[in-house]
Amino acid sequence: MKKLQLVSLTVLGLSVILWTAGRMFFPLPDWAVRGNGVVMLIAMALLVFSSVRLRLKNS
């Protein structure tokens, strides 16, 4: 679970960086914004899942 948490946090961070760069520096096409949003939602769900599992396992 710790590995899943680290990977999902990394993917979420890269997704936020891409989203910010698309808003600030260069416009992204519609399909890229939608795809990035889907990846961001999946990464958030996996991050929450792995964090809750680790917390329940440790308590």
C-alpha cells in the first residue's frame, strides 16, 4: 500500500503541474484537459484508498 500511495501521489503531482502549465503558459487541447482530469480523479481516489488502508492497518 505504501508503494501505491507514493505512485498515486507522484501521478497526482505531475497531473497538477500539467494542469497549471496548461492554464499559465500554453493552452492545452480539449482532449488533453479531459484526459488529465480523468487521471487526476483516479489518482485522488487511489491516494485516499491507500492512505485509509495504511491508517487502518497501523491502528
